[in-house]
Amino acid sequence: MNKAWRSFGGVKFPEQLELLHFEDWGSDKTYPHMAVGWAWAFDTPFKWVKQIASHFGGTRQGLAISWPGHIKDVGGIRTQFHHVIDIVPTILELTGIRAPEVVNGIKQKPIEGVSMAYTFDPANANAPSKRDTQYFELGGNRAIYHDDWIAARRVRRRSRRTSEIGGHTGAGGPQNWVSAFDLRREAVTSW
């Protein structure tokens, strides 16, 4: 087995130990993850994976939506920028259901997403996205998208094996936004 496939959180497990639980893989007895190799493949052409949220790897993924009898542009492709938080507002709009203000006596926060339903109309295939800003962060790696621009920062952490610092100097300061790109003009793979 490739070592990259046998690592979780930096902990390496002996192959013999893993094989004792082979029948459990993917069941409710495991903590299933996509294998690293597949994660890298699905992130193409973007850099990194979901844990490095700053460079779209694992965060900018295709989404297939099917609604027979309602979406007329079957197989149509859309390029508007949206986020997973936009799925619930889309479903609510399409079903005519209002988001609950209170659930089991607990006041709910407003839903932050925006509906993607406008993209279902072929006339809006090239319409500007209704999501103009989105912030991503995971483990200190962060990016902010706004109107087809993205500012990104990949944090380099202290090595687990040495006391060497890999370039991150703290949570604040201008060193945290080190890349800015106009996504309309620059290939994502260039950054």
C-alpha cells in the first residue's frame, strides 16, 4: 500500500493492522474518507485538497442537479460561483417553503446562502453569479472570493518532526494574504 493512502492526521498505521479490519472499511465502524489519490484527482486542476481551502482544491467542485420536468436545459453547464451553503436556499425557494425562524423553541440564525434556482433557466446560463462573496478557512488556510477575485493564504505549520517554522508568523498581519488573482483573467492553476 502507498503510504499516502495509510495516513490520517499524520499517524501511520501498519498495513497488517489495517487489513484486520478490511471488512469494516466504509461501514459505520470506520471514519470513512476518500483515499488521498482520489482526492487529488478530483481536485484537478486546483492545487491541494480540502484541508488547504485557500486554493479551491476540494472546495471548488462540480455539482450535478437533476429535476425532471422542471430543468429544461438538460446537460447544461453553468459556471456561476456558488457554495454548498447555497443548496438549502435553493431547495427552499423551489419548494416554496420558508426557512423556520424557531425550531423546538430555539430561535434560528438566518440562512446565509443564496438560491441557485436562477441558473436552471437557460436564459441565465451566463448570468452573473448571485453569490458575490465567500470566505473559506480550514486549519488557518484561508481565502476570500469576491466578484471573481480571490485572495488566498496557505499556512505553513510547524513541522511535527522538528521545531522548524515553515513561514507562518501568526494570525494577523499583511503576510496572511499573499496571493490575489482575477479569476476571469488568470488560470487557477497558475497560483
